[in-house]
Amino acid sequence: YRFCTLLGGEMMKIGEAYLEDVVKERVAKWEAETDVVEEVSLEEAKVKRMKQVRQGFYEKVKKAGGFVDQYGRAEKSFNRWMVSGCDRECEAELQRAGATEPAEILRKVGDEITKIREMEFHGRPSEVRVKPRDTMMDIYVKDTKVTVSLAQWEKLKSQYRWKDEFFPHCVALMKLRYHFLTGGRSGLQDAIPKQVMAILQDHLKVEVEAFASPINTTLSTFCSLYPSTDVVFGSLGSFFDFRPTTGSLEVNPPFTEHVMDKLHDHMVDLLATPKALCFSLIIPEWTDPPTPSITKIREDSQNFLKLDLVVKEGSHGYVDGLSGERAPPFVRNSLILVLMNPEGEKEWGQQENLQKLKERLLAVWEGDKEDAPEPNTKKQRQR
């Protein structure tokens, strides 16, 4: 499953179905082979088996001379992993997953990683060429072309915090990384509308986006997946490495169970701080089947949960993280869950404030109004 995630957009559509089929098959095989009869639920069996599968994947990567990062990806070692002969195993797994051209997918992934490596910064800005084209900007690094809109170009320029001569190179490398992650699809990079962010700022004084990128961030201070390419645009690095002791953060993670499970544990750990801390969590309301991470937040974190708001499906939408345009209406309910520690409740948790927040969020987002207030995008004081 982590390998499927690595492949980005091309594999996302079959990754989940693949996981369920493989888990059921392997759990059945594991139960048939084990000498000890255990009374365990399917969920427990799934967790146990997937740990074994994941550990085997990690060992293969290490054997090939690479490493696996905190998200379970092995991009730094992927080429060497393929060269070591594991590509045949990957091709077989993709075939089982339903991919019609597994060898072609592997070739594309290898090509993308090669491009990223070739573009890694070597202090030669003279090799970068920039060509404006209508409402777009084409950036050429050697033989690789990366395209951004003029609006994105200006936005990134306003966020950029390093030497001017390296700006095009940094944009190209960052853009290519996220293109590889998403496969050109925006689902993993969709953001809440700016008007919704403005309301969160008004009532909860939100200062930081916990999951964003230089492309889709609304606020000037944010956490993101790739600090090596994003820090020059204002990133604080991964949210899972970020340990704020006070403040108010908007949390709109990738809609995957793995991330949301890890997110719950991290937020609960941070909320133990004696200073005021608040998280405005925005996630889909998965009910068929129920999502364990949402259950954990509602039940295990009920002492911190101060607002539990449902935004109805079809009545609201997100913003396409790649183009910046409003995406089609979301096909599921969204949840806005506001968590605060006791000090945070004193600062932002007054019932009147939360009631007005609820009313405005529903009026603007569920009503999908475009004429709502704009967020304050000026650089916030970092606590």
C-alpha cells in the first residue's frame, strides 16, 4: 500500500481496492498457516499482517542501500531498488492490483525520480531559463520543462525567502516534487476556501496551516511535506516534526486513514501543553464504513472537542490545490472539529464565540458564498 501511494495519481484509484483484496487474501493465508488459533477481529489481523508486509518492504529498501522516511516512502532509494531486481516483484504486485501496464508505470516513476535528482540544486542558476507564455510561465532546467500559472508565480515570489537568482530553480524543483506526489491530480492538495480561512482567523485567531504546500497555502506560515524544497517559501517542515506550545492552527490533512490516525495522536500529545493551543480540523465524514480516526477524536478526545460541525455533501467545495480554482462540490459531508486544551478554551472557547463561528461557517461554506471576507495573509508572529 505504501508502494501504491508512492506512485501518486496513477495508483491512487486502485490503491484502496488493492489493499482490501490483498489484506483479505493474505490474512486468510496467514490464518491457514499459523499453528496457534487466535480469536482476533479482521481489523486486528489486518494491522498485524500489514506490519509484516511493511517490514518486509523496509528490509528490501535497506538491502538496496536506501532508507524509508517517516511517511513510509522510499524515493531516495527507488532507482537502486529497481536495479537490484525488485522491479520484477513490483511489476507483479501492480499486475495483481489491476494495473494494465505495470512496466510502463514503473518506467514513468523512475523517470520522474531521475528528473528530480537531476534538478537538485548544484548552485548553477545559469542553467535555468524562464519563458512567459500567455497566462503561464515555462521554466526550463536542462531538458526538463515545468509550467506554473502567472498567478502562482507571483504568489510564490511573494513567499520566497532566499537569493533572487535561484528563485526559478526553486520553483521548478518544488513544483516537480508535488507533481510527482499527486500524479498531476489535485486531490492530495485541495485546500479550504480563503473565505473559510478568514472566518477561522476572525474567531480562533488561526496563524498556521498544519498541512499545506507553497502552491496551495493561504497563510504565510505553514507546515508541508518537503522541507528541503519548501523552506525557502516559508515552510516550517512536516507537521509531525512541529511541536508548537501555543497558538491556533488550521489542520486540513490528506484524506487518508494512515495520516489521520497519526494526526490524532500528535494533536493529543501537543494539547497537553499548559499554554493555550487550538486545532481546527477539517476532514471528510466517512461513515460507510465508519472511520476509526474520527471515532477516536470524538470519543477519546472529547475533553478537547469544543465544536463538532457537519457541512453537508454537495453544498460545499474545496479549492483545487494545483490550479487555485474552485473544485466541483464535494461528494461527502465534511467535518469541522475544533479541539482546544483548557487554556485554549479560556481564550477562544466562549460559547457565544463558537456559536457565531458555527453560524458563519455554515452560511459561507455550505452556502458557498464568494463574497465573504478575505483572510489576513500577512506574516503572523511565530510563537
